[in-house]
Amino acid sequence: MNFKFHKVLIIGGGPSSIGHENELDAATFQTILTFQKFNIETVLLDNNPFTLTMDLLPDQDIFINEINYSNVLKLIKKVHPDAILPTLGGLHAIRLCKELIHQNILKNQGIKLLGASQLAIFMINNPIKMGRIIKNIHENIVPSTIVSSRENAVYIARKIGLPVIIKPVSKHHSPYRQNCKNFNQLDHALDNFFKHSSSHQCIVEKSIVGYKELETIGIRDESGTKILISGLENIDAVGIHSGDSIIITPFQTITDPEYQKIRNATFKIMDALRVIGFCHVQFALDPTTKRFFVTKITPSFSRSITLAAKATNYPIAAVCSQLILGRTLEHVSLPSKYSHLIPIMEPTLDHVVIKMPLWPFDNVPKASHHLNTVMKSVGSTIGIGRTIEEAMLKALRSSQFSPRDVLPSMQNLSDDNMINQLIHPRQNRILVLIEALRRGYSPAELAELTKIDQFYFYKLRNLLVVENEIINHPLRSSTVKAAHNSGFGDGMLAETWNVPIEKIFDLGQKCHSIPTYKAIESTAGEVLNTSSSYYSSYEKENESHRFKSDSALVIGRGGNQLGPNTAADYYTAQTLIQLHHSGYQTIIMNNNPNSISLCPKISNKQYIEPIQLGNILDIIYLEQPKIIFIPGNRHYLVRELSKRHFKIAIIPPDQETGVLRDSKASFGIDFFVTANHCHPISTVQFNLKQPQQLKLIFKYMAPLKMSSRVIKNLTSQAINEIKSSSEWHGLVQALFIHNQNGNHLIGVRPLKITETVFLNRVTGINWIHELIKYYTHQLDRNKLIHLLEHQEQKHLEMVAKFPFRQLKVRTKNGLDSQIVGAKIEPKQ
Amino acid sequence: MENIVINKMAMQRALTRITYEIIEKNKGVNNLVIIGIKTRGVFLAKRIANRLEKLENVKIPVASIDVTNYRDDIEHDKQSPKKVSVTNDNISVEKKNVILVDDVLYTGRTVRAALSAILELGRPRTIHLAVLVDRGHRELPIRADFVGKNIPSSQSEKIRVLMKEIDGKDLVEIIKN
Amino acid sequence: MATRYLILEDGTAYQGKAFGSRATTTGKIIVNSNMLGYQEIITNPIYHDQIIVFTQPSIGNIGINHKSYESISTSIKGVVTHEYSDISTNRLSKLSLDDFLKQRNIPGISGIDTRELAHHLRKHGAMKASLVDVADQHAFDQLNATVLTNQQVSQVATPKPYPNPGTGLNIIVIDFGLKHGILKQLSERHCDTIVLPWNVDSKNILDLDPDGIILSTGPGSPYDLPKSVLKMIQNVQKRVPLFAMGLGHELFALANHASLYQLKIDYHNSSHPIKEIITNHVLYASQNQEYSVDNQSIQNSNLIVTYRDLVNRTIQGLRHRDYPAFSVQFSPDGGPGPTDSVDLYDEFLENISSNMNKRSSRNDEF
């Protein structure tokens, strides 16, 4: 295949934040692999240290820098790319590209725009342009009119019908918006508005709060062939940001003609925008008139696209990276684990996937807990099952951090509080809905209060029927079977009945209620052996079989939360990659749709399951792995698995086992410690002027600016302390305080996850790989010494990012448990 | 005021149908030569040929013809000899079934000029005429054998054919003066 | 809920839970993999006397509504699903799926590993099945002794002509087991339609002076219909533009000397890419297919292949070389499924207009 371009500039996604975890990395990773296959050079601008993409490209093709216009421009002038791909870097990258077009840079430099058309780029964040495009293809947008007088505003409101929303006309995003349900409220809102606004213009828009929110993910090739990958139904109505909504796929509560209309509208939009690759469209469906409105079009990669990819196992990123290069869907070639038919078959599912959002309110208690049109969730988990009940409960169980498989009780919620939360939803929304049903609310009442389709309340009520059976008929095989079919975990039953989990296994065995694993694939069973991803269900046929050679099971981190989670996910991914190099068949168990560790490319088998003891044991019994890797902070799991004599390794290591004599530090020295040796790697500086509270360290610089004689001396002090205890092995950090009296060793701790990744970036050595080699007894000390002697240390700074601005919280100093991401940049 | 009378899909369907009708009329595609008249007729001719090739797996010769010099309604410079400009020099119409293609059939004068030009090249077995739009108002006894769409129009109206190859999109619109 | 069994001709039994009617029934078992549109599927006469396995995770979710009938008289023999929802939240629903099936004496069974069942049928091919209360030897004997009808068309098609008036072109629809979608499409295009029974002869058709003729979809094998049907097609295609779908397409192929073969397993879904050969355009459509036109036989026929399935390479569309007559294997009107190819109805009507112009200009000539 001949291409019109040979060097592509990809604008990266930058530090993770609310609404952006590792999904952009996963997509970029796939895309670069495709480009490499076709000998297309990729140049990347990014400053997110926690990405696999950074490990994939040679040093000279990665530009670690702030992602802004001047840096993009500098890079273009330096490397002269002949194409630019802005659709993998979120909306920020699209905006930068828009500026490049405005300034005629792409035209003057002869740079081809890939993925999105110019039209699509100009439409983003421009409701008027979008409106024009939608009207041209005879689809509906939410009616809205700009008015400059009260009279006109009232006239328009009468015309489009109440409720309406009053918004100011402004170039910048303004948070002011008022929902008016009657003319009194409208009068009041207009009073307020015209008093405070300088522009004397406002937008009167039809309110679509309470409408059904539907999303579609489509892809299109150069020849105009289009397929709809997935339809995502938001269980929560319009009014709650789709990132904060519980989402189900495939569509459940619409008719086929409605579905076809939405599918056709998506296709017309992709044609109009000349999309090549993926496109995400959002719709609002009026539940009474069945009219639908196009509310948002996003022609760039996003968590919705990742969710569609995870739900169908359709390799969206891999396929689209070839479409971008001009291949047609008919001729896309995929890795051998997929059937060649997959890219061009429109996905059809025989399972249900539910996404449950996770909110950061436990870590950031000051943030408003109310869910509204501004996204607050930092992560999500998915549950996959053969029924809605099963998927719902598995998603919910996956969203619980504790592997004890107990759902929080809502028993103590007062009635008033409950009604309040039904109308003004907060986190744990689903549990409140279930509690309301438990207290006797009818589906019709709840549908009225919450604007959630009644159908889902009937489904949730089915769960309560099983819950009652669990309470009233304990320790019966038939109860276990009913519980299994509805997605209840063995751990839940064991906890409720106060018996060991093995007892539940026995009861299940007696009535042949044994987990079977079903392939997650996009042809409803038509094409066989085309997937390495599985979910469990208690059915007849099991499709997942034990590997013939040694395998390693890696337990993922589950849904993303604040703290070092995106880094930990990267850590998990690197663990899998090294285990594969070490000759293991790798198995990952995780449930975060945005995680890169679930990317089918980097493991042999993926289980999308709740990370709960029962589900883990089921997989262990099936797969019989040689070794199991568990994240460090899962003490209960570690204990339970050790008790059963499984061989486990704790990766990433437990962060809480440090031996420290002070709560502050100024700098550290990182070591790689084996049974007999202690190898210093690098120094890292936190703050030399003033020792930092360990929990408040947000800035890292390497290497430390200090004389090599001093460092040598401190290093040997540290080695002595490390060697004095047999506890230290793997990656270890010695911490020091620097003050007028000199430098003092305050103790040793395991190297933090974020700092491990930073260390990789500084040294150019993948320390996670070395650690895995060490755990699997494949570490070659001579090679390690060679690596250390020949390392070329980069001068880098890493700064942690906090989500306070997005959560509208005023806090200066973030704790390390509140980190949402980090950025790195070169320092002299 | 503009009014779209044939959209992209309808244009595609019209060309598809004309293609099949050509097969019906000629009992196959042997001996076929397609000649497009000036700009848009040429693109139409190429599209029809492309369709025939996909269906029948044979190569169909296509030529284009500029008939400006043959128009009887244009004053010619007496000095310059009438010249047919056929792009494809190798093309032979001798004993062939010629499909002459144009975008709009109106007075019939363009087609007449094209017929003269073709007959000067040789003696085809048959000549058939395919047009995307027949808008009426003939001034000569000429009719099309394959018509995409009949669009009865008044003489004050203008019919504009847009094609992707040159205009970026496919459509036919009536512009009322 | 009561326990019920689904038993297969090859001796396999599945235990599940009853819904709908408790009747004991036997029919050919097929798998439908569409994700939505259970009501359209259940009411499509193409499934006459068949037991339908749904791979969509859950059916019944939106009850039964008046807009989703593909025919009013449902005649399937059973519904097999993993999960059944006995609820209706649709604005238009007056009826749950359970009520609907009970009214029509159709049994359903839920709690089946339909994915496994689909794999099983794909592996072992098409077969008979029964829904029964007890899966004993007697039930299997009964199943094996049952001879399925081959008179499906005469059982579901209209015995009498009826009109579907409009103000536009005069279209005759030959009913082999018509689904409403065809009439809806013609109504949308204002056609003045007359539906005729499947066994009408060509003289009666031509006496009505139609502008165009549609051969409808329908159940069963085209080989089970008498030769007179082929004769009818041969006569009318010369005179009037013709458009055939599904069973109609198969008959159109036979009438023009192509032959058919039976697929190992019926295909009922809409996920296969179908390529329009003349444009390279790829589309998706509802496919309900038990037979396919034989590639080899096209060479000896007067037909051109117009559409092809890119997954199994089967012929999906044909056109006559000499007449304005064409056909597709799939359902362009969805119900359920994509409407990517719904403008085939426009193509048909444009064929008619073109043909009328030719006729009138021919008349001018004489």
C-alpha cells in the first residue's frame, strides 16, 4: 500500500483528568503499532508520564512537553510532519488543530489532516455550526434562539414550549444557566439575567431535562462504508452528565424503528462531516413524542468509544488506525486472534454490559456531591452478564473497592433524605434506587421521580426478590443458583450466611451452578474463536479453556479512583508485557473499561469480572496459574489467597510498609534491592528549600543537584539501613531531610508507583520489567549492572495534577490520595 | 430560489438504472463504446463505464468529445476548420454500438453536433443517447434512449448539474430566475 | 414459573422456564441474532411454523405495540430466549409479550443458554424441535415422527385479493407471505396497491394493467411451490417492471433458470456486509435466508449478480439482462434491521417511470 504521507504527528492527551484516564493511551498505542506496521513514522507530543505509548516510540520521536499551540508549532517546524492526527488527544488536541488551521499552518506546510475533517473540527464547541450541519441533513437539534429583550424571550419560550433554559451568549463557557418550568420562573430568570449581563443577549433553549439520553458510536471509511459499533443507553435521564450516568448497552428500551432512525442519523452526520475513523453522537429522545434531538457530536476518541470497544470487543482503535491510512473496512487486516470478517460485520451482541461511574467524594469530601450536567466521576467499572440483573449487580460489585463483596447498606438513610436523593442524585445512586424499591415504592412512582425508564425498576425489583430468597432460604442449593443467575457473588452469600466461601462453592456444585465463561465478541456466536476476552455467567457452555503451558494471573486495579491509579494501571500493563516476555501465558482480570491493562494486545487472555474473592477463586480454579500478581493495597485478598496456598506476588508493592522516622522529606535515593545486592539507581528531589510533608509531595525532580561525593556518602548510609533488614527487596526508596544541619536519612519505603514510572522516564530503563524478572527469577544481575552503568539520565520534572478546579473545590495542597494525573517536562 | 430535484442517492440510482438499461438494449456490452460530451457528460460516461466494467468484468472504451466547433447555433470563425476533439485517439467507432452521454438534454443542438462529429470519425452500428436529465423544449427531432429523470421545466429556469468529480458533490437543482 | 423443555431432533434436551402458552408444539428451529425488534420477528410470516431462538439478551422489554406488527396473524411455533421480561413500559403498549403469546397459543421458554444453542445448531445444521412439558422418550418419538408441512405459503398468504389504495403508481404485490413492511413502503410512496394471492396466473395480473409487480417475501422452500408460479413470473417480467424479495427473489431466480441450494444453517441477522457490485457500496440489511442462488447456475441464466454478501459470498441480488426486473435476497424495509437499502423501492418506481416513458415513446414511433 502506498501512502501520501510518511511522518505523522500525533497530539497526545496530556495528563489524565476527570473524563480522561488511560483510554487515549490505549488508542494511541494501537494506532502507533499500526503505523509502525506500515512503516509510517510517528512523532508524538505528550507530557503524560503514565503511558505505554512513551515506551513504544524511540526517544527521538517523543517530544515531552506541555501540549500547547507554541509547542505544536515548534515541533512542526522542527520535524516537518506531512500529516497530523488530532483525534487521539481529546478535545484539547482538536482545539489546537483548529488554531493550526486558522493560522494556515497546515495549508502552508502541506500537512494533511487525518481522522477528522476541517468541518468537524470547526464544528466542535460551536453550536451554531453544528446546528447548521444537522439542519442540512434534516435531523433535529434542540430548539434555541438568541433574544435581546424580555418580550422576545417570553415569545420564544411560548413558541418552543416550557420548560426552557436561559443561558447567556458568551464565547467562554459560562456556568450560569437557569431551568424555567413556568412563566414565573422565566420572569425571575430574565430579571436576573438582564440585570447582570452586559451583553443584553441570552439564549432561550428548550429544556430536554428528563429526556432519554442515547449515544451511538459509528465508524466510517474513505469509501463511505459505515457501521454502527454500539448504542449506549444512559439509564439516567438528560440532566446528569453522561460520564456520571449508569450506561447500558445494547439499547434496551427503544423500538427497532427508533433504533434505525438513530443509526441513520449517526450515518448522515458522519457523511456530512466526512469522518474517517470513529465518531460519537449523543441524542436526547423525548419519551412522549418519540422525537429525538442530536445533542452532541464528538469525532475524537473518548471514554464512550472505549466503552463501546470493551462491550463489543470490536477493535475500534486498531481498525480505525487503518481507515485513517485510507484502507476500506473490507480490506482492514487484523492480528490473527481476530477473524478477518470482524471489521466489516456490524456488531451484534448476545450479552449486556453496564457501566457504573465512580466518584471521588470520599477523597475530596469538600466537593459538591450532587450529580448534574458537569461531570464529576473519575472512573468507572463495567459488569457483563447474560441478563440485565446480572450485569447490573456485577457492575455494582465491581465498583466497590473492597474485595469483601459487601454492598454499602442504605438502611440508615432517612425517608426524607432518600426522597431528596431520588430527586437530586448523588453517588451510590443505584443503591438508593434499590433501597426505595425495598421500602415499597412502585416502579411507576420512581420513574416519575427520577425520569428513569420504569423497565429498570422492574429489573432492580427482580434483584430484591432474589435478595429476599437469600435472606429467607439460606444455605440452599436452589438459593445459590438463583443468586448466581442474578449476579450475586459467592462472597456476598458467604458474608450474609456467615460461612466460608468454600461452602457456597459446594452448594453451587450440588445444583450444577458452576461459572461458565463466555467470549465477549461482536457476532452473537456466529464467528467462533475470535476473542480472548471473557465474562462469567452460570450457563451450559464454557468457552474459556486452561492454557497448555504455564500461565500468570494478574489482578487489575478495578475502577479508577483518585490516587496513583492511572500510574498503577500502566504498571499492571507493563507487568503483563514482561510476564509475556518471560514465557508466561498472561491473564488479566479487570473491570475498568478505560484501563490500558485490559487492551487485548498486551495479554493472552482478559477476564472482565468483579475483583472480588469469589470471582478470583473461580478463575484460579479454572486457569491454575503458576503465579498470581495482586496489587499491594489489597490486604484482604492477599491474606485470603495466601491462606489457600496460592503462589502470589504483590505488584505494585504495598505502599504502606515504609519504616520512617519523620513525616517530612526533602529528597530520596532509589534502589533496586535483590537478596544479596543493593543497586543505587537515581536520586530524586522533592524540595530542598523546605522539607515536604510526605503526603503532600506533588513535585519531583531528578536527578538531585548535589555533589557526587555527598551523594555517594548518603548512598552508603542508605545501603546500610536497607541491608539491616531482610524486608527490603525490589524497588526501594531511602528518604532524607535536608536542613541547615545537613542531610539526614529518615528511613526506607517501597518506591511509590508514580515515582517508579518517573524513574523509568528519567533512566530510560523499564524498572517494572526488571522487577518482574526478579519476581520470576529471571533477573540477570550482570545485565542489570550493565544497564545501570550505561544509562543516560534525563533531567526531568514531574508535577502531580489534582482535580480541584473541575470539582470546584478551593484547596491549595493536594494529598497524594487526591492525585488525578501528572505531567512531566524536561528541566535543566 | 434553488430547488434540488436529484440528490446524491437519486443520481446514483439513475446511473445504475441507465447502466442496466444499456445492457438490456444492447443485449450485453460487447462492441460498446461510450462517448461523453464535454465536461459533465464525460464524468457520467466514465461512471457508467465503470459500472458496466464491475458487472461484466470487461473493459469498456470511453472517449470524450468537445462539440463546441460543431454547434450550429454558434457563429464560427470561417478560417478555422471544424475539428472534432476526441480525447482517446485509439478509439474506433466503426461498427460499434456507441452510447453518447450528456448531462442535460434541452434543445437537442449539442447532441446533433455530437452526432455529426461521431459520424465523421466512422460508421457506428448504432448510436444511443443517455442523459441524466431531459428537460424538454426540443428544437430538433432528437430523443434520448436512456433518461435519468424527466424534469419538465420552463425556459426561464436553469438546470444545474453538479458532480463530485468537479463540483465536490452530486446533485441536480433547478434555479428559478 | 413452570419447568419446560426444548428438545431437538438430534436428541438434545434443554430445561427452561415456561412463558406464553403451555401448548406442546413442533417446528423447525432457527436462530435470529438481531439485537432489537422481537415483535417484528415474531409476527413475520416468514417464520411460519418455526421455533425462534433469540440471541438478543432479553426480550419482552417494551411489550407489544401497534406499530411493530409485520402481520396480524402470528403463526410461529415457539420462542426460545435466555431472559424474558414480563413488562411493558412502552407508551403504546397495552399488552405484554407473555399475554400476546398466550392469546395466540404460542409457547415460550426462557433460561436457555441461547449462545450455546446457537453454537450447537450452527455445528449440527438445521433441525426440528419441540417445546414440551416432559423430555421423555415419548416426546422425542413424537418429535421424530412429526412431518413438517411444506405448504407454508398457502397457509399464510392471502387467499383473496385486496386493495391498499393510494394516489400513485398502480402496483401489484403477489403475496407469498407478505410482511407489512412492504405495504408500508409502498404507502409511503403513495402507490395504489393491489395484493393478489400467490397462485394467481399471469393473465389475471396483466388484466389489471399494473405499472409494476412485486413478488413478496415468504416462508419455506421455493421448490415446494408449483411450476405455475415460475410460468407466471416468466410471463409478467417481459411485460411489466418487477421487483422481488426473499422468497420472491428465489422464485425469480428459478423462473430464469438459475438454481438454488440450501444453506447448512439458516441465517437470520443483519450484521453481514452486502456489497452492491455496480457501485462497491456496502450496506447492511435484514437477512432471513434458508436458500441461496447457486453461483454456477448464473452463467447459464439470463441474470446479472447485483449484490453479494461479503461474509459468506452468497448472491444477494439479481437483475434480468433483458427486462427491467430485479430482485434481492434480503429485506430492504428492515423490520427489524437496517434500512440502508430502502431506496430499492425508489429504484423500482424509477424503473417503472423509465419503462412508461419508453412505452409512450415507442407508441410515438408507430
